[in-house]
Amino acid sequence: MTGPAPVLVPVLAALAGAGVGHLVDRAAARFPWPRPATVGAVLGGRGGAAPRGLLEAATAALFLLAALRFGPTAELPAWLWFVAAGVLLSVIDLREQLLPNRVLLPAVAGALVLLTVAAAAGDRWDDLLRAVLAGAAGYGVLLALVLISPSGMGMGDVKLAGLLGLLLGWLGWAVVLVGFLLGFLFQAVLGLALMAAGRAGRRTELPFGPALAAGALAAAVLAGTWQGLL
């Protein structure tokens, strides 16, 4: 694709991401709503504060990354929606070790609607079917893991797996597998790093949502071509 669109879309996405990051900062800092708190206390450590605008900058960067990966396509809104929901869920999970239904369920519904629109725009109904099946598979696999060993994960993680499977399934079964493997890998590396630093032990329960979301986004970014660079 030629013309200004490939350049304009990433720029607009980054600006939108900064705005979304600001809204996420305000919403997550007051969860469970209403509740006065600060995200900075989480991102900056106990008793500390994160640099002002850190969450806005991080969300803008993730929006830019998604826009560069998918470009001005019908599927881009679904991925921007996922990034926004993923950032909000990750911050709440870091603060509360909880992935709330009031965020998860609208995130799943919105992703399904946006992917349906993308399927209709590009006649990609096979991709949509695979996405739905992958979402159900992700939900089912993590539900089985929780039933077998409930100490490491919760039902919020199970529902998040359904959302991740839905988005990754749009790209293919191989991407689904890689995304979940990366999520488990990121969690293992984080746990080992915290243990090495003396900030966690073998029995310390760490929030799993941020690692799962990061693994899914990494798999999506690494898969396929970068439409925003064409």
C-alpha cells in the first residue's frame, strides 16, 4: 500500500494509545471502583512512584507496535482493543492479583465484534471460526490446569486465556501455541528473576495475567508481515 496511510495510521495509533494509557491509569488506580489509589505505587515499587506519564508512554508504544504490525487493515481495531484491555487488566492484576469480570467480559465481547467486522470486510470467515475455536480451546486448557493445580492460576486467568485464544486464533493455530508458550516462559523468567533478587520465594504467588498478555502480543507481533512498513 502506498500513500500517506501507512505513515499516518501508526502516528494516530500512538496518539490514541497515549490517551488510552491516561484513561487506563485513572481507571486502574481506582479499582475496585471507586477507590483512591495510585498506579505509581505499583509501577515504582513500594513507597515509590513511577515517572509521570510512564503508563501513557508505554500504551502509546504498544499501540504504535500494533499499528506497524497490522497497518491500516480491518483487523487493526481488534488488536488496539486488545492492547487497551490488556494494559488495564495487567495493571489491575499487578495491584490486586485479580482479573475482574467487569473488564474481561467486555474485552471478549468487543474483540469478537471487531473480529466479526474484520471477517465481513475481508471475507475471512474461516479465520473468524478458527479464532472462536481457539478461544474456546484456550479457555478449556487453562480451566483444566486450574482444576488440576489451582494454586498457580485463577478463573480470571482462564477467562483471559479465552480472550487471548480468540485474538491469536485469528492468526493461526501455530500463533496460538507460540503465544501461550511465551506467556508461560515470561512468567517463569520473571519468577526466577524475583527469586534471584530475593523479592519472591518458591511459594510466592505472582499475577499471571501480565505474562499471558505479553506472550500473546509478542507472538502476534512476530507472526506474519509488518503491514505498517509497506
